[in-house]
Amino acid sequence: MTKLPILSAQEIIKGLQNIGYREIRQRGSHICLVCLNKKSVTVPNHKTIGRGLLRRILRDAEISPEKFQQFLKKK
């Protein structure tokens, strides 16, 4: 099991956008992202997001932590 980093919301959103997600709306501090043929995900717009919440976001997005870390490195 890969140890997930502690990231900001913007870093997580950038990684999800590399996968194919796009922002559709924001309500308060929560940003909703959607992707074709995948479940939508909500990311709280905070400076730091802990490992547990990041793991939950990745589970909702149906992507493994290892694969997500590969997409984080892409630009």
C-alpha cells in the first residue's frame, strides 16, 4: 500500500484533471468535479487535505493511489 502525500486541494484537482475530470461547480468551499462514465467527486478547497480524505476521494473516483501519483507527476 502506497503512502499518500498530504496535498492541497489545488494539487488534487490538477491531478484529477489530468485523469479527465473537470470542474462543474463550486458551492462554498467545495468543488465538484465530473468525468465521463465515472462517479463525480467533491474536493474541499482547503490548504491541506489529509491522507484519509484523499484516499476517500480516490475511492470515489475509482482510481488507485499508485495511479493517481503517476497523474500528479504529469503536467
